[in-house]
Amino acid sequence: MERIFGQNHFPLLSLAPQSVNHVTVVHQNEISITLEWDKVKNISEYILQYNNGTNMEKNISVSEEGKGAIKYEVSPLTAMTKYNFTLFTVFENVKSSGVNCVAVTAPKNVHNVTVTQNENSITLTWEKVNDTLTYILEYDSGNIVIGKNDMDGYTTSGASVTCVVSSLTAGTNYSFTLFTVFENVNSSGYNFSAPTVPPVVPWVSVTERFTNNITLEWENMNKAWQYQLQINGGVLHSSSVRIVVTSLQPGTKYDFSLTTMFAGLRSTPYTNFTVTAIDCASADWKVTNSSIEAKIEGLFSNATAHNGSNGYVSDGRENVSFTGLYPGATYQISLVYEKSSRVFLQCEHKLTILPPNLNAHCEHWAAGYSVLIKWTDPEGEWTNAEVNVTGKTHTVASPETKIIINGFQPAKKYKVSVTSLSGLRRSSEPHVFYCQTDPRGVIAGSVFGVLLFGLLVALVVFIFLKRPDIISRKKSSFIGGSKVSNTQSKSIPAAKFPDHFHQLSLDENRGFSEEYECLAPVGTDQTRKTANLPENKAKNRFSNVLPYDWCRVKLTTSDPDGISDYINANYMPGYSSNREYIATQGPLPSTVNDFWRMIWEQRVKRIVMVTNCIEGGRTISVNNTGLQTASHAFKEESCWSP
């Protein structure tokens, strides 16, 4: 720039200032364009002319000092419009030749985007912006330039544009930015997000099945997902991969569907069914020794019963029935429900059927003081046999088929029952019969006694007829106090008994003493084991006067060993019964309670003391029972055989 002066020092002519080197577009949006240029030295005035069909002009003033770039925002402008700019430098109202620049404003953003989601794709639809066909879509894992008609997933229809974003991950939230493009200038961008549809669960497993509840579990795919279960007319929600469904009915089929939910979207439901279990143990099972039967409430297709390798199938769908089974055997019963190639074990139950009945009989043993009870080994399984005689039960373990029981009396009839057991299961009916103990010893003894008595009578008659003087001598000798002979005793007529009693009473009852001594060996071969037990010895007044085992009086006791039932007492026969009398010792201070207990239990009507009040030269005291303690009037060894 240069000024020329004339002779009168007045300016005559001004040359044009220097133009800017170049103008750069540094920013564009929908309503403005920002231009930048380097400042021209000593120039503070600039003129910017632009048009888009209408001429516009802007005067720009800047500081003269300094150097650097000048930025200027041109606004307001029309979006998506091309502008021609001319920048002039101005000095003394003289403009430079000017520098030209072309720039466009940014297009507008789309107003809204319609989103349609699938598991692996999202379809976007929006209205065109001023018929623009070029757009840029940016998202988390990709960038799509839209505007090529041959691009996959891009279509236009009238005033709308549709773009399918594929190869996405199901159940994932994506962030999108959609730019409108005009002359390679992008809009500010429309931001939105959209999730893909979560996937259907690949499987659902019924991990627990009970009569009233089930447990469902499925694959853990994404912790951000939620699940909805529809079953039994209700809806359950879960953030985990496990749900327990309660308040169900036993043996019932339930359809269910499980839906995955994410960001308000729902997957395709996973559908299936399950069946609740059945409580076999609560059924009313009816068993015999060859069959099992029950009515079962609940769904099942078939029922089987197994005992080892033997299997049985029920021929019913509601009533379970097995026949032809092995007596006493234990069977594993299983109920199964089958549908759509799926098998559900509804319940299992172990059941032992009735053991076989035993066919028993008894045989003579130990001269009638014991019995031998036998039975045949039955067809079936049994673990024990119970033999009940006189209220006492004896148990015999299989495979033993006999038992010897002691404590009987010869020539007696006893009621016997024999029952088989298989575990805790008893046979349907016990085998009851009567057992006759061995009568041969009693019969032989009776016959021998009768014959002996007859022989003695005949002998006495013979002697009386042949030697009547012997009878007279014996009588006079007895009257004189001579020793009574140990000859076989004979019957005394009732009319002569007072005289006989008088003879025995002579010489301080010497005759009675001799007769008593004759009884010493009687019965010494019979057992007295109970009386000699250590715990019973203190209950005996005399160590040589003890009751026989077979005819001793037993006190009632709950002790199965029978130790506390002991008292020194024997039954004795009378006119009406083999146990008409009881011979016992005078009670000791330690046995007084047992004595009165025996009186009560045996229903004794009369008590007779047959001993003297003086024994061994001393007076026997009267105890607090009011009864004089005394020894036996006769030995317990005189307990007679029935």
C-alpha cells in the first residue's frame, strides 16, 4: 500500500491494500460457519461478502496491533446451504481485490428414530432430512455409512430410511449416534440407545421334585438379565438362575414357561412341563403273604415291584396290584410316569409282605416235664418264629425249626400258638394247637401203685389167714413201746385210727418220728435248682427242706428270668385237685411279705400251723404279722406227683 502526494501536498491517488493470503473454514453447524485468516499488517478493517441467492455483507474491525489469526463466525445462516464468501481488506476506504471461499452449513439432525429389536439385530427407521440419502451411524462396535443403494440392510421408501444393524449380541444395550451428511459435512448427531432382545434360555432343569414343591434351575447367561416363570396360574420373578415353586399338589402335571427379560424386552419363552412326586409311604397298602395292593392318588404310568432279580409289573394305572409274590419277601416298589419321551420316577417304597404261616406240632420230651415243638420250613422268607405257651413267648431265629420248652407237668394239655415273622411283619394268623405232655410216667406209676397195693392186700390177707398170731405179737410189741418197723405202710380202718394214733403217740411220739424218718429218701432224685440259687438261699429256713422245681409255688413277677418269683412252698394234692394244698415253711422276717403275697395270689382260704410253738427247746416268737413262725409240719420233699 502506497500513497502519492502532489505539489500542494494533497493526496492524489491511493493504491489498493494487500489481500489476505487465504481463508479457512474452521467450523460449520446448522446456523453458522466460522472462518479463519491471517491478519494483514496495518489493516484493521475487513469486509466479508457472501450469498446464497441473496447478497450479504459484513464489516469486520480488528485491532491494528499484533499479528495472528482472525476467526469470525458468520451467522445466522440456513442449514444445509452452500455459501460463496469473498473477504476484502480495507484501507482508506479502498478494498483489496478480495479472496474467495466456498463453505456449507451442516445439515439438520433426524427428528427421531424408530427402533425394532431382535436377538442379533436392530432395525432403525427415520424420516429423511431434506431428501438427504447420506448418513453415518456410529455405535459401540461399528460404523456404518448409509447412502449406497447396494449396501446390505439399507432401504429407502418414500420419505423414510431403514437400516438393519446386524451381527449384534443378544441381550445387550447399544449406544447409537446418527449423523446427517451434506457436502461431507456432518450434523451434530442424534444420540439414542437400544437393546437387543435377550435370548431364550437353552435349557431348564428340574433339580428337585417333591410332593408339594419343585426346584427349577437354568444356565447362568448374563447377570444383568431377569427371569419370569409362569406356572400353576402364577407368575414368579427371579434375578438368579434358580426358583423354588411351592404349594403344589402331589402327582400333578404342571406346564411352565420361562422368559428372559432385559431393558423392558422379553425373550421367546422356554416352555416345558414337569410332574410333582407321589408319597408312596402314605398310601393304604394292603398286603397278604402273596400280594400287594393299594390305590394311589396322582399321575403314574406303571408300577413295578422288585425283589432281587424278580420283577413284577402292576396291571393297573390307578390301583397298584402285584400278585404271585414270595411270602415274607421285601419288595422295592417304584412308580414311574412317562410322557413325551420323558421318564419321571414318582416314588419308591420298600414293603415286606406277610411271612408264610407255620405248621407246627409237639412231641413228648423229658418224661412230660418238657415239650419239643417242631414246624416244617415253610415256602417263603421268615426271620423268626414266636412260640407262645402258658402266656410266655419264646423266639426262635431262622432257620431253626424246633424248640424245647421246660417247666411242664406230665399228662397235661397246653395251648400253643406259633407265629412267623419277617422283620417286623407277622404272619396273617398264628398256628394254634394243643400239646399233650408225656403221660406215660404217670400211667406207669399209677398202674404200678395199683398192682403193688393189690399185692400188699393179698399178702396181708394171706398172712392173716395163715398166721394170725403174728399180727397179735406185733400189736402187743408196738403197744409196749418197741420200735416201729420200716415195713410197707398199710391202710388203717377209720374205726381203728384212734387206737393207731394212740400207739404212735407213745414214748413221746416215737411212732410219728419213725414214720417221718422213713420219708427221708422220698423224692431225693428230683431237682431243686431254684431253691439253691445264691439269691434264694436266704429265703429258706432250713437248708435241707427245699421245694422241688416242678411243683413249687411261683409268685407273679415281671422279671423274665423268674428269679424274684421264689418262695419256699410246694403244691400238694388233695381229694379234688392235684394242687389242693400248699405246704410252706414258717415265714422268716425277710419272707413275711412274700408269704402274704402268696396267700393273696393263691386265694388261700385257711392257714393251718401244724408245728409246735417250742422248737429246739425254745419258744418261737410271734412276728408282726400275727402269725407264729414255724418249720414245716412235713418236708417239702413230700410234694407228691400228680
